[in-house]
Amino acid sequence: MSLEIIAFIASILFGIVLYWRESKSNKVYRFFNKIFYSKDLQMPSTSKKGFLYQQSFLMRLVYIGVLFLVFIVIARFLIPIDLMTISLFASSMFGTLIGTYLANFVFKSSEVIDEKGDSLLDAVKDTVEKGKDFIHELESKDSNAETQVKQDIESKPEIEKTSARDRLKDKGLM
């Protein structure tokens, strides 16, 4: 089980490196594109699409599966020990797939931060200013309420209290 966990974590890092490498250059994908397609069907020179970069989920899964199958075949011929089991193969594929999506998330978030970095900074400053104003209003309301309560207490005239006997006489009960 520990070998599978190590392979899973290593394959996540492998997926991140593969995705990052393909985002910089897609020469291998272009090479295979030129071999398999006619001149009319080849991808344009401005396209950054690669085996993993800017691909759909299903195509990423196919390319990662083929990559690991080729790796398993080569490993079986070089090392005659039964090293790659199905669970190790599955965890490696799944980890690499997670790594590509993790790298995609990092790239997209860095692009958004680069695009809207100034507006985010302005939004944070506005929020801080609104918070300061709100706290200042609360403090002024508290102090106004305290002074008003003190004034109400001081300004109330004392009402002369009548005795219980007089109140009963006023009601006509005595």
C-alpha cells in the first residue's frame, strides 16, 4: 500500500510537470499532428494545444493511459519482476490526471490575478475603507446613545408619589 501512495504522489508531481512542460512548448504534439494529418487538416501554427494542455477530459485520459501502457511494456522487458500491478497503474494514471488539473487550476488562477490584480487591490482597499467607516459609525452611535441616556435620566423630573390610601380614595374604593 505504501508503494501505491508513493506512486500516487509522484504521479501528481509528474502530471504537474507534464502540463507545465506542454504549456511552454508543444513540439511533440505538433510532430505527431504533422505525421498523422494531411496539410489541410493540420493544426494552425498559433495553436497551443498539446496532449494534455487545453485538452478535454477524455482525451487527457486516453493520452495518459497510452503513456503509462508504453511505460509498463518497457518496464516489463527491462525488469522481469512483476513491479507494475493494476492498482499501481490505476493510481499512477489517476494521480497524473489530478496533477494536470491541479496545474491547470494554478495557471488559470495566476492569469486571473494578473488580469484583475489592480481591480482586486482597489476592491480590497474599498472594503477596508467601508469597514473603517462602519466601525466609526458604530462608535459614534454608541457614544451618542450613552450621552442621550444620561441626558434622559438627568432631565426626568421626579413624580410626586401618592400614598396607597390616597390612590384608593381617588378610585372611590375608600
